[in-house]
Amino acid sequence: MKLLIAIVQDQDVDFLTDALTDKGYRITKLATTGGFLKKGNTTLLLGIEDSQVDEVIDMIKENCKKRTAQTQIVNPTAETAMFQSIPMEINVGGATVFLIDVEKYLRI
Ligand code: 2BA
């Protein structure tokens, strides 16, 4: 058995969780925050059989889109406050996935 942890963008989460629950997967949804953008995202926890890993990853790929986001980076060499932060465009997603071996799974 595996624990799949998927960090997904909030815009994608309902599509993905609907698709997963329709197929009978059990999901825990956590409201999380990205350390870089400091914006909300969603972390999903799924306990799944090894044989289900490929299907779940395919569903994540289908439902989680790549997007661009704007942020500001600090320019430490700027001489005036006006130039201290530089706008920057970054790519976010589709999703970040971790897959962990589960030693024991109990529903008591
Ligand atoms: P954030 O930390 O808010 O990062 C948002 C996006 O900013 C990232 O998209 C990446 O394109 C960029 N980014 C993050 N850290 C960066 C850095 N040090 N320098 C330059 N650009 C950086 P994604 O890679 O798609 O990540 C989306 C979210 O997934 C992240 O939100 C974070 O919450 C999570 N995440 C990604 N990789 C992770 C990891 N190795 N460990 C834990 N969480 C991770």
C-alpha cells in the first residue's frame, strides 16, 4: 500500500476530488500554503493500493493544469526603494506528488 500526497492548486481541486471519489477513492483534503508564493493550495492524502498508483497519477495529470503566477523578488543591490522588488512570472503546477510506502493501514 502507498500514501500518495498531492499538492494541487485550489482551482483544480474540486475537479480532481470529484473524479477520484466517483471512482471510489478515499481522500483527505488539507488547506495548505505554498512556502514560495505564500498563497493557498490544497494537499490531498490518499491511501491506495500499489495497483492504483498509475490510475491516480493519470487522473492528477488530467485534472491539474500548469499556470503562471506573478510574484515579486527582492533586488538586494537596488539603490532606491523604487527598484527594490522586481516582478517575476513563475510556472505553477500541474501538481507536486510524493509517494510513500505504508507500513500499516488501520481503520479502527
Ligand atoms: P509554492 O512554494 O508557493 O511554489 C509555487 C511555485 O513557485 C512552484 O510551483 C515553483 O514553480 C516556484 N518555486 C517554488 N520555490 C521556488 C524557489 N525556491 N525558487 C524559484 N521558484 C520557486 P510548483 O513547483 O508547481 O509547486 C507548487 C506548490 O507545491 C508549492 O507552492 C509548494 O506548496 C508545493 N511544493 C512543490 N515542491 C515541493 C517540495 N519539494 N516540498 C514540499 N512542497 C513542495
